[in-house]
Amino acid sequence: MQPKETTLVIMAAGMGSRYGGLKQLEAIGTNGEVFMDYAIHDAVHAGFTKAVIIIKKENEEDFKRIIGNRIENKINTTYVFQQLPSHRRKPYGTAEAILCCKDAVKTPFAVINADDFYGQEAYVKMQEHLSTSKDSAMVAYYLKNTLSDSGTVARGICTVDSKGYLQEVDEQLAIPKDNDYPDDTVVSMNFFGLHPEIFPLLEEGFEEFKKTADINKDEYLLPREIDKRIKEGKIKMKVLSSADLWHGITNPEDKDIVISAIRKIEATGRYANI
């Protein structure tokens, strides 16, 4: 079977409040590469054909100056904007971010964070799944491999059934390195594979959210919306596992740890042509 056209959606409109800046644009590679350089490299290698990057309008110039030209030379690239409402200090959240790209995404698509390093295998497995299945998917990582030495992290704790499908996501917003979860606890790192049919569900959910939530501070989060739709039987989500390690920056102290890890990966030659 010929691989389908697939899109990589990169969520890059976050405020970086715990970090204190735009960690999406932090240089972590030997030649000043940022997280998205590695994501685009791995996605193109896996067969993704388009990138849609969700940013805030006021950051457009910085994104294009720091990384835009490099990305646009490797993959068909579109920018969409997640606006900051006047009554809020941060955007509505990740599920609303995905709604912002509904007019730009017409194919099966993967969703990632702009400030995470997921590893090459994750993109390969997701591309293969989206090319052959109508089900949604999620790349899973072990919680113990995703914690920060310098502070708490937000993670979606997952329950998986005997056939490898996601049953539930319990979003925990402040998990410390020292916690009571078993070592084999599976978590979501916001690496999802979805189909355009998700957009009407998210639109419906967003209208419900605005009626029932505190719209000044509550967030409309993608893992929570996926969990809801799974329980309603409206989507099925296959859980894909990756042996690659996840790396990311949550707190300022994480940066040196990530740079050291990236240097070791670069030494293998995997990103020689990035």
C-alpha cells in the first residue's frame, strides 16, 4: 500500500510560563538547532509531506527568522495562529490550538509539541499507522523516562486495554520526580495521530467548554477531549510504543540536561544532514 499524504501539526503557541520564555526557539543543537529542526528531520524521513505550525501572531517574525527558512526548504510549511483572548493570560489550550488549523489540514495528521524531542521511531510508527488505519493513535512513553530533575511536569496517565487501545487519559498537571506511580506507567506526551473527522468533535467540545468552564483561566486540553470522546465511543485510539527516549524542557534547569542528551544523539550521526 502506498503511504498516504500526512501532515505534521506542531503546537508552538505556548507561553512557556514555567520556563520563563519561548523554549520552542531555544537552541539545543551543536549548530543552534531548536527542537523543531529535529522534529521536521524525523518527520520528513518517516514520510510526512506537510507541516502546519501553530504559533501566536506576535511571534511569527521570530519563528521565521530563527527556523522558518530551514523548515520551508525541507517540507511544505504553513503557519496558523492561536490568538490570545483579551480576557486571558494564556491561550485556551491544546484542543483549541488544533481547532485553529482545521482549514489547513486535509489529511491524516500527527500532533506534537514544539518543545519536545520524541525520537525518530515515533514518527515512523505514526506515519505507518496513519497510512493504513482509520483509527486514531498515540505514541506512548514510560513515565519514568519523561520526568524532570528540576521540577514537576504535566503528563497524561494512560490506561490501555488488552488489544492495545487507549481506554482513558488522566491528565495530571504537577508530577514530581519522586512519585508513587509504578515504573511501567504509560503516559501521553501529546504525540497524537488524528484524522480530519476530529475537528467537528473538537468544535462541539469547545462550545460546551465555554458554557461550563471558567473561561478566564481553565484550559481546553486535547488529552482530556480525546479521553471524553473515547469513553463516548466516538473515536478509537491505538497506542504505539517507542523505544526512543523522550527529551524536553519544562523548567530552566532542564536545558543543560537536554543539550547533553542531544549531543550524544548527534554523535551517532543520525542528524548529520539536519
